[in-house]
Amino acid sequence: MGLDGSGMETGESSLNIGQTEAAPGLVPFANDYSLAREIAAGNREVFRELYDKNATTLYNLARRMIGSTDEAEDIVQETFIRAYRKINLFGGRSSLSSWLYRICINIGLEHLRRKKGVCERLDETNCGAVEPDQKQVMLRRKLDKAIKHLPQGCRMVFVLHDIEGLNHKEIADRLQLSEGTSKSQLFKARAMLRKILTGRESGSDV
């Protein structure tokens, strides 16, 4: 997983991630705002530091969302490309890390939408007699497949809370929703996953 300097000039797609310009000193994250201004002015070293600080966290998030290491690396690369091109819109109302997190989530969702409907179904008859560690792998694969069938809001909250280990306040900050909504989405996600994993999910609404 690397940062390709030449890639900064390629492949921008529209994404509503920007924030309006704000006066320094009036923003909650003034230090991050100043760093963003430096990056916008062409300071690649500051951008490299931002990458080094956040790349691993974003990679782990993308891998858990998508289930593929190669695709996760692509998502992280695209996250920083978009962030670099949109950095002048960062207004300092959240941390740069949270801003990057939202970009990564949006790109991951775009990726999942492109792949929707092509997930293979797990055939329980293929499990056979396997070793305990193999069973754990297969259970994880089954869970990953089930997660992909959750509605986007439920999926994101479930991944961030039950897999990434964030609390509801952190999730609310990253996804820009209320803590109550986060809790409600998690409850719904767990209920839907139970139905899917036990074979009792019959509707096509997920």
C-alpha cells in the first residue's frame, strides 16, 4: 500500500465531502484546519505525514468493509487522492482523521454498490468436516457475506461498532448522525444478521 505522487492528478469522481471555507480561530479543529491550508498550498511533506498517520486505520476499515486486501488498498489510495484534490474545502469542523474516515466510507460504499448482486451464496453442504481453525475462517466468510446484504446505514454502524470497536459517540462524529440513530441502526443490523445467518431471512429488502 503506497502513495503515488503522480496519482494526485487522476481519476476524481464527484463526492460530497467538502466543507466550506471558515475563518481561522473560529473552527473547532483549528490545528487540522491549518494543516489543510498547508497541504492546499502544496506542502507534500504535511500530506505525507497525514497519510502515514491514517493509512493503516483506513486500510483496516476498507478491508473489513470489502473483504479483499487488494481492493482495500485501492480504496485507501482513492481516499487520499480525493482528499488531496478536495483539501481546500476542508473547513475544520471535524478532525482531518474523521474527514478521511468519511471519505473512505463513501468510497467503500461506492465499491459495494458496484458489486451488489454478485456475492456468491455460501453452500453449507460444502463445509464438510473441517478443522476448528478452518471453521472459524468459514464462519468469518459467512459473516462477511451477510454484512454485505445489510442496508448501507446499518452496515456502516455495525462495521464501525462491532468490528472496528468504535463507540456510538465516535460513530456519530464520523458518519454525521446522532448517537440515537447509531444505536438504532446497530440494533437493526444485529437483528437482520441473526435472520440471515440462521437462514430465516426471506425478504429481498436487504
